[in-house]
Amino acid sequence: MSEIVGHPLFQGGLAPLVVALIVGFALARTRFAWLAIMPAYATMIALDTGFSLFPPTVARKTMAIGLLAPLVGIAADFYPRASRRIAVALVIVTALVSLWIFQTVLQNRDGANAIIAGAGVILFVAAMIAFMLRLRDDGVRAGAAGLGLGFAASIAGILSASIGALVAGAAIASACVAMLIVQVALSRMLAPGFTGTLPVGLLVALIAAGTQQLALLPWYALPLFLLVPLAAAMPVSHHRSSIVRATILAGYALAASAFPIGAAWYAARTAVQ
Amino acid sequence: MPTRLVILVLAATPLAATAAIDTYPLDPLHTSVSFAIDHLGLSMIHGRFSKYAGKITIDRVAKTGGVELVVETASVDTNDNDKGSRPRSRDEHLRSADFFNSAEFPRMTYKSTQVVFSGDTPTLVNGDLTLLGITKPVAITVDRFKCNPATATAKERCGGSASAKIKRSEFGMKRGIPNIGDEVLLSFGFEGDKE
């Protein structure tokens, strides 16, 4: 039994999937169905490394921010101001938060390297959040994007010597698959709002940036991750059934995920010892 | 009066010399920092670090001393740096955030808090190991310690070997447990010329 529980595919795949399905179905009649992302991610952490905040490393700060993001998303969804302005504010805030998250890595680098790396992380996180938040009114698109992003972070992570990224990416992908299943099963789209798109976009961005900073993911893989939410935004008729829409959009997203995975594979193939 | 003062100073000089703390910077060519860890309950995987610096201090009269060691974690070497057809080698994986997290924690350090002597020989070092930003007390057993006296052409040289056991999970390094053991055996071989 402990062998199964300790396996990365259970920790990042099956367990988060089941948890997200249960929570997703339980909250499907409310506005908070996409909160299912949070317990799914928390399940992965509990099974993988356990909860710990000290010392505050990149991984621990990512965990804390990842668990906090859905709550920020709920507050943003309830905020009476224009949704577009809130989206812009969230992009700016999360980009700045990413600088704090990677501070301990950047301070080990010399001046120019630290500035370039910090600027790269900020731009990547900001772009990812901006692209994900654009999907906040369409649960099928957001689910497909989360599936593709989590899958890409997972496979690119293991190709870059990071089992942590493999498990965390798989957890996001599994949670998003669960949300697709809930929508297909109920034949009803569940708009993710900021509650769903903020944690998915932020977690994947931080996992991918962390794999680049702390493992061996090449820098040029990061912009390729952005193709995934763009692919999930491609046109698909609203008249099609939810299962067909989900299948087509998941196909788009998974096809786009081949680009960052390919970059990680290329870097591994050509790495000089 | 000045004569008495000179006599007093001269009389005190040998005592002062005897009580001096001797410092021995570690000689990297004759020092090793290595480890061994269980793999699947079958074999022990052995590894070492190739970059480190440190020093040993001894006060033989007061029976005190100290050990300072700084190890570059990116220099980890388990004789698997050639990835071959695999995406990444074991050493590359060990440097990542799954294990030593070298980009975030480039160094691990050991600083002694107490050196226990048996006669004139240090036998145990108590101190603090800082790894992955977590500091825990670690006792190092000095298995051998010997000094060769200075000669006309060489300084006094001391050296020996020491060992310790740690649980890596206590430092937040939990990846792979239990397939890759939690307990890590640390081994040190060291030599240094008296400064």
C-alpha cells in the first residue's frame, strides 16, 4: 500500500484527480466549483513532501502562494469593480510576487545574471496569468488549458531532472481533467472565474519557472508554455456538445504542450556533460 | 625594574607559545568529503564533493578546538555524470531542487560547537550542520587523528579520518525515501599543514 501511496503517479495523478472530482461535483451548483483545484493540489503536497513553510524556499513559497491563490480568486470574483481592471491588477501583483518567490535564487547570482533572470521570470508569470485569466468565462477552455499546461510542466520537468515538477504538474493536469469531467457529466459549463484560472496559471508558471531556475529546463521553453492557453482559446463552436468541445480543446492544448516538452527534450539531448 | 620586566616576559613566553591555538587549513589535495546512502535496500551508493574549504583549530593545552567546513553542493559527484541515453544524469538530478537544490543553496556548512578529547587526541566533534537552509546538531566521530612533527623542510602536518550519520529528511531532503535511504553516512578524510 505504501508503495502505491509513495508513487509519483498516485501522488500527482490519481489522488488529486479523485479529490478534485469529489469537490468539483460537490460544489457544482455553486460559483465555487473550481475551488476543487486547491484541495487537489494540497493532496499532492500532503502525499509528496508534506506541508512546511520554513525555511521559505522557492518550493515552499510556491506551495503557500498556490494555496492562497484560489482565495484571492474568490475575492476578485466578488469584487464589484470592472473585471478587466482586476485582471490587470492580478497580473501585476502576481508578477511582483514571483520576484519575491525567486529572491533566494536570484540573490545567489551576480548582478547582470540576476537582473536578466528576474526580469524573465516576471515577464513569463505576467504573460501566463494574463493568458489564463482571458479564459475565466469558459470552464471548458480553462480546463483544457490547465490540462495542457500541467502535462507540459510535468513532462518537461522530468526531462529537466525534477521529480517535484513532474508530480506538481501532474496534480494541476489531473485537477483540470476532473473539472472537464464534471462539466461533461453535468452537460453544463462551470465558469472558473478568477477562482479557477488564477491558481492554475500561477502554479504552472511558478512550477515551470522553478524548473528553469532550480533544475535544467532551458529558458527558451518558458515562452513556449504560453502557446498552451493560446491554443485553448482557439475557435470551437459553442453549439457542439460539451464532450466534443472538451475533447477538441484538450486536443489543441495537448498539441501545444508538445512545444515546451520538445524544448526540454532538445535541451536534454544536446546537453554537454 | 626594566630588567625584572624583561625576565618576567621571557619567563612567560614559552607558556604563551604552548597555550597558542594551532590552525590547520584543510589541504584540498589530501582531504575528502564523501557520503554513502542505501539504494532499494540492496547496495550503498557512494558519492563525494569535489569543492570545499575549511580549517581545524586545536588548543592542545586547553583541550579545545574547532572545525569549520564549507562544501559547494554543486560539486556533488556519484560517478554518474554521464547521462548516456537518459535525459539527465544522477548527478544533475542531485543538484536540482529535488535534492541539494544547488541554485538556491549553493553551500552546506559545518561549524563545531565542542571538541571532545581523549588524552591529547580529539575523538568527537559536536557541531551544527546547515543544509538546505536548515541547521541541526550533528556529532562527528574522529576515527583517527595524528600529527607529524615539523621538519627542516616541512611544517607540522595533522590529519585523520572522521564519520557521522545524518537523516536527510530532517534537513527537508525527502525525495525518494524509502527507495533511496533516509540515513546518510558521511565520511571525512583530512590533512592540513600548521599555519
